[in-house]
Amino acid sequence: MSAQARRRVAILISGTGSNMEALLASMDPAADPEHPATPVLVLSNDPRAAGLAKAAARGVPALAVDHKPYRGDRAAFEAALDAALEEAGAELICLAGFMRILTPAFVARWQGRMLNIHPSLLPRHKGLRTHERALEAGDAEHGCTVHEVTAELDDGPILGQARTPILPGDTPDLLAARVRRLEHRLYPLVLRRFAAGDRTPVMLQDD
Ligand code: GRF
């Protein structure tokens, strides 16, 4: 696919960036010449995020917009995000471990063009500590979800889920590691479909 025809993707992170790396690897033209998307920017709200150096090492523009100077003024922080996204010509956003709550105004601007990955089988276990909560609830299975971002936290149309059974002896760390591996498979599959205009959910099972 020609570079002009590809959807331009920005990935927003706050930390390690392992999902970001999986997404970048999947869009590498050497791996998938027909991929309908291309990464144009990796953006972090934390200048110390390890993912920034990983993105730069792959030749993807990587930028920090530190939220701290904007404390108390989310709109100004998001205006700075928007400026960077516009400068990069981003058309789609993938949230990948981005730990700032976005305002309804920002979400509305990107509605239908912004994805998130969450480490649970939504609508179960929105929010934090999802692995602990799945174990405490006695769930039979756990996993991750990619969804479109709407004004409600960890809500919005589901674009894909990957499931793993909860096994006797599982701990939050064991579950987290299994779910993380599933995330790295699921998010690239969903992005590839979504960028081609296909919103049919991707359903994966741990093997
Ligand atoms: C992932 O578990 C993702 O589901 C959640 O934040 C974590 C990001 O991890 N939203 P990484 O930075 O991609 O390694």
C-alpha cells in the first residue's frame, strides 16, 4: 500500500510501551507491506516513559507532553496534545497504557478515531487492579479488551477481546503476564482491521 493511503496513527503511552512496541512492529512495512496504517507519532505524558526511547529506536517520532506544568488545567494540557497530534497529521489514536483521564471535549473530537486497550474482559472490571479483582471475584476467565473510546471510562464499542482461563494457583502476576501476551496479539489485529474500516470484533482465545 502506498504511504499516502495509510491511516496515520499516533500512539499515546505513559510507561513501558510494550503494547506500543507490538503495534509498531505490526505496522512495519517489512513485516506487513499491505498494512493500512502507519505510525506518525508516539506521545507520552511522562518524559521518563521507557517507551519513548523504544519508539525513537524504531525511527518513529517520539515526544513528551508533560502533564505536570498543566496541573489543574486539563484543557490546556489537551490543547498541547492536540497541537502535537495535528502537527504529526494523526488521523487515529491508539491509547496504550496512557494513564491520564481525557476530558469529554477531547474524546468528542476524536470519537470514532480513538482506541484503547484495557486488561480485563469488559464490561467486567473497569478501572485499575483488574487482575486482582478477577481473582477475588472467582472469575472463570480473564483477558483484555480493545474498545473505541467514549466519554465513559473503559466503555465504548468493543472491537476485540482475548480470553484466558483462570487456573488453580494463578496469582495477579501470573495473570498479568498471560494477559499482556494476549494484548500484544490482540491490539495489532484490531488496529489492522479498524484502519481498514472494519469494526467487526476480533475474538481470541489463549492457546
Ligand atoms: C496494559 O496492560 C494495558 O492494557 C493498560 O496499560 C498497560 C500498558 O502496558 N491500559 P504497556 O505500557 O503497553 O507495557
